[in-house]
Amino acid sequence: MSENSRLESDVSRIIEMAWEDRTPFEAIEQLYGLNESAVVTLMRRELKPSSYRLWRKRVNGRVTKHQKLRHPDINRGFCPTQYKQK
């Protein structure tokens, strides 16, 4: 896999994680080294303006996107029923 395609797949995965309701920004930072403001910048650059506005409206104030605002008993980034068992 070339460096360019790896970067493209990383950007794609970051966008996917940013759209997911249960994936906190801290998880993106831990995996890819991008804090919340860097994710916002990436989303603004990579998404169409209308898609970016929808995303910002969706994540603004969403408790599950911020680790510190979550209930202390929730320590995972996804719902157990989110992925099908193989």
C-alpha cells in the first residue's frame, strides 16, 4: 500500500469516526493524533459545505462525542450491537 493511499484511508476512517455518534473525539486523538479542533478543520476541508454544516449541527453539544461528558460507566466507543458478530 502506498503512503498516499494509506493517508487517504486514514482520512476516510477519521471522517467515519467523526460521524459516528458513540466515537468520542478523544478516541480519534488517541488513534490518529488529531484533537477536536484538528478534526473540525479536517472535516471542513474534506466535506462539502452542506455536509459539514450538517455534521457540526449533529455533534455540537452531543454528550457521547466528549469523553468527559459521558457517564463514567461508559468506557467504549461503540454500542455492542453496532457490529454484527461473525
